[in-house]
Amino acid sequence: MTTVLACAGIDAGYSEGRPCVRGFDLALAEGEVLSLLGPNGAGKTTLLMTLAGLLPSLGGTISIAGTVVKPGRARASSRAGLVLVPDDRALFTGLTVKENLQLARGRTGPVVADIIEYFPRLGERLEVAAGMLSGGEQQMLAIGRALMQNPKVLLIDELSMGLAPVIVESLLPVIRRVADDRGAAVVLVEQHVRLALEIADTAIVLAHGRDVLRGGAAELAAAPEKIERAYLGGVEAEAVV
């Protein structure tokens, strides 16, 4: 499988010399879903923003589909094929669902009808302003808008933010389908650990800015005590294989 996201020795944070995330390494293949787990304040969002070029990395290298991207260059990351769905969804709330999707489309790639296949509910709401949608519908639109850009790497921060568990249960399998259908590598930050592991291939737990546990999703799901210790800071850089 082709590696589409590679990170080596990434330090991420907001002040030079004071990284929130330290020494992060990752190699993610086409169609692979990674669940990035960890307690609040572990550095997950900071890491995603750094990968997306919204924050300059404080150290290390990032390459997307073989292209090394300069730190803090969001446009370069986007051109290389990386798309971030932020935790606030960042929709144009005064525009309709259809307009939000159309604005995101490049010269090639998916069309609105392709997105409706993944999220049929949006097909019923095309002429509704994004600000009038339910939380679940807004998340569908945020993900759909990202897919309109035909990403090679898709980062999703806190998919379940403000959503009922039943909605999360319906959305997560779509992420798996997107990865399988389109070959996009996905990094999913999610607090519903069990649900996230069910659709992921691999998982990493961050705690206090460090990668303290990683391995196959199925293996980690079968070892909940290790995940609990990782969340509480009771393991040191452990791998489950």
C-alpha cells in the first residue's frame, strides 16, 4: 500500500521551545483509518492543526503523497491533498447545503450527487441554510464538503462533538466506507473509543503530548485495560501488535 501521510519527529505547539506534542511519528497508507485517541488536553487537536498547516510545526517533517510540505503552509497542505474537518465544522451558515458543497468542489472530483450517496439526508435539505440544520446534519455537511475536495488524507477532529451517540453510530460507518471507496487515509479524533475502534484499522493514544500506546484497532479494542492505563498516564510508549 502507498503511504500518503508520513510524519517524522513532529513537535507541535504554540510557542517555540514549548511543544504540546513531542516526537510524533506516523505512516498512514491509502484507505487506512487511524483513530487518534486520548484525554482532553493530550494534544490531538494541536497535532491535527499542525498536520493541516494551520500551525507551524516546531520540529520534524510532514509529507503528503510523497510531497514534503513546509511547516505552517495550509495552502500547500491542501494542494497536496490533505483536508481537515475542524471541530467547529466551519460551515458558511448563511449559505445553503448545496452552495456549501459547490463552493468546495475543485475542477475535478466528486459532485453533489456523490455526496448525497453517502448522506441521503442532505439530499432532502439541499436548499436549506447550513445554519438551520441539526447538529448531525451539519456534521454530515462538513464531511461532505471535505469530500468534495477529493482528499488523499482526511483529518476529522471530534466528529461526535455535540451529537447524540445514535447519530455518531450512524456517521462512523460512513467514514469507513469513504476510506474503502475512495482510498482516502483518515485520521479520526474521537472520544467514543469503542465506536471509533470498530471502524478503524489502527489506533494511537496520546497522553500529555506523547504517543503512549499504538497498535491494531481490533487488538486495542480487546485490551481495554491498556487503553484505560494510557488515558491515565500509566503506560510508556507501548505498542500492541
